[in-house]
Amino acid sequence: MIQYVVTAGVILISTLVFLTMLWKYYISRNSFLKSPPTYPWIGTVPYFEHKPHLLYRQVMQYAKDYNYLYTVWFAHVPIIMASTAEYAEAVLSSKVMLKKSSLYWTLSEWLGSGLLLSYGDKWKQRRRAITPTFHFTILNDFVEIFTRQAKGLVAKLKKECDTDKAINVQLPVSLAALDVICETAMGVNTQAQECSTSEYAKAVFSMNGHLQRRQRSPWLWPTFIYKLTKTGQDYYKHLKILHDFTINVINKRIQSRKASSQPGEEDTDKPRKKAFLDMLLELYDKGEIDVEGIREEVDTFMFEGHDTTAAGLSWTLYLLGRNPEIQQKLHAEIEKINEKDGFTLDKLKECKYLEYVIKESLRLHPPVSLYARILEEDTKIDGHMVPKGTEVGLFVQGLHLNPKYWKEPEKFNPDRFGEDSYMKRNPYTYVPFSAGSRNCIGQKFAMLETKIFLYNIMSQFRVEAVQEKNEVEECFEIIHRSTNGLMIKFFSR
């Protein structure tokens, strides 16, 4: 009996010694960077704030405390949190550092291996095939959709204006953006602005919360456990609604295309404008993508093109509502354009200050706050050899607020984007749409949509934000938003 106890003790002690030495080895490979408090083999996660807005404040404080470059640990996996131009350029300009971080894993059940999550040959083939669908001539066809939905949003806001009542602008803007993305991506009008209680709209709005909640809750990571929980059951219910909707639209469009190719048949379901789905179906006809691949790319476009644009526009309205002198300058530019017989796309291009306002808003509040990659080989970055297997997270908001690159970084100053100093800056200090070969394929789409919406809204209203900066609960989620709303009053002009 004593022999068994001694043997067990020796094994236990040997195991503990081995694990301790192995942990020290992991730590030593990344010792060139400081780290917040960390438990061996558990990592930094137990120290993270659980509430989203508190986690955001914590991560921002870490960036300042550790000179915008530090390491956090998820179990034994190191993740460098970088907000420097050196890391941004090294990661985003790399031709080999293309594999996304494990932080994206919660998205995989929804998006599959579409453009956002795929890498290697599949990503290269898809990127090459899909890029032409965002040519400017095709984007111009979407102007009518952008304008119609923007006017629909203005009509909704008019019902709330001049009442001295503040509304959470994130909701109506998100519904309008959902209508835009459904019509441009799939060629269907969900009428979310008219019916915000539709199953599809509710499923879309629920996903960001589900994904972020699971991401920061390790006990929900195992799928078999997650499916047993109430939140997990809600997630899979909403996931099925999203997948079924997309697949049904795809199959219906395939059948209508087949019918239209038969003599004497007409395609009564074909949309007036060619949608993203139609362009993918042309690839399907050539055998370059299958139905599941189409579903992946449509869902990816829905995810990347809905919440991101809605968040960007909402933050822009909030910042204008906090800065009346900048709002007045924007109104003056819009009035000057409107004096020339109203809105046209060419006239919108003349609105340089409107563009600066949007760009400055995207600097202060980038909709996607983190880009992350896995190093598949030892890589020298900023004078240090970063070991293979390390994950690098570019904290975009920290980069955009880093005083090393921006004068008065927390000040809302659209004029900075017209200055010579901005034009001469390192381009990797401003990356709201990422950069390099994995930059956002839809950034021109997003900017055009945002410009048209902002032009239409500010043509009709003066806005006033009722929350002070410290009252807004900014959150560090998949999409950067406010958990307690962006409360704005609208007044007719």
C-alpha cells in the first residue's frame, strides 16, 4: 500500500514539475512583452471583466498601461494585443500570415469557411472570383437601393423628431441596414424597417450577443454542453432560421434561373437589380462554387455588411450630436450641394467634409475593433522574433487612439483627414477596413452606403446626443457598439 502511495506521489510531483517547466518555457518564448496578471495554464481569462462595457474599458486601459503592446493568455495560447503601426504593417501586409485566429471560432457554425474565415487555396480562389462583384459599375446599381432605404429611415425618424424625445439610434439604423443588405445580397426585401418583429430580423439581431456571450464564457465552449443550455438552444434556433432563409432564397433563385432558360418561360422572380447572390450563381453555373459555398458567402456578406455599417453610421450620428460646430459645418456643405438641384451621385462626390466626418468617426469608433491572425512560422516583428503558434490581435481602436500617431487622439476632428500630415502618415495607423490582401472586400460598398444615408439624414435633421461620453457603455464585442444605446434627439431643419 505504501509503495502505491509513494509511486503516486512521485508521479504527481513529476507531473507538476513537468507542467511548471513547460509553462515557464511558454512564458519565456514571449517574455519580450509584458502581460497582465495570468494564472499558469488557465491564462488571463479569469481576470477579464464579464460585462461587455467593463471589458472594453479594461482592454483600453491595458493598451495605455502596457504602451499599446502586450500579451494575454487563453490557457497556454499567447495572444499579442498590438496597437502599433509596426505590428499592423507586419501582419496586414504579409502574404503568408493569412490564417485567422482561434478567436473567430464562434463564427464558424454560422459563416462556415467563407471569405472571412477561410485561408489558403480556398480563400485565394474565392477572393479572386468574388472581387469583380464589387466593381464600381456594379456598386452604382445599388445607389437606388441605398437612397430608397435611406429615405425610408428618414420617414421613420420624422415620426420621432421635434418631440424632445431621445431615441436609441442604433435600432432604426440597424433595421435600415438590414433591408439594404438583404436586397443587395439576396435580392429580397425583408421590410425590416416596417416589420422589426419578423423572425429573420430577430435572428440576425440576436446573433452578435449569442456569439460574444459564448466567446467569453469558457464553460459554454463545448458544443454538447452549450446545446443543453437555454442560451445555446436559442442560438441554434436562430442559426437554423438564418441558414434556412438563405438556402431557401438560393434554391428558389436557382429554380427561377432554370425556368427562365426554357423557351416560353419567364423569370418572374428575378430582381430588378442584380444582387450579390446573382453574381455568385454565375460562378455556380461555371462550376466554381457549390450551393453550400454560396450560402457561406451570402451569410458572410450579410454579417460583415449589416452590423458593421449600422454601427459606423450610429456612431457618426452620435459624434455629430456631441459636436454642434462640426454638424453646422456639415450642414453648410450639404446646403451648398442641394442648391444645385438636389442629390446626385456626382454631387455626393463633392461632399469632401461629409467623407472626412465618416472617416473620423471610423477612427474613433471602428465597427470591427480587432483583427487577429495565427503565426504559422517564426516571424520577426518590430525587432523581436515572435514564435510560431502565437496569435496576434490588432486592437484597431487602440491603434486609432495611439498618441504616437495622432495629435489629440480622442478629439473628434474631421479636418485632420484633409491635412498634409494625414496624407504623409504611415497608412497602417488607420485601418478601419483592415489592409493588405485580406482587407475588407466590401469597403467601397460600405462607404457609399454610409455617405448616402448620412447625406439624407443630415439634409433633413439637426441631431443632439443626450449622453455624455462617460455615460455611453461602449463594448468590446464582435461589433463595436453601445450596450446602453446611443440616445439622440432629432429636430427638423
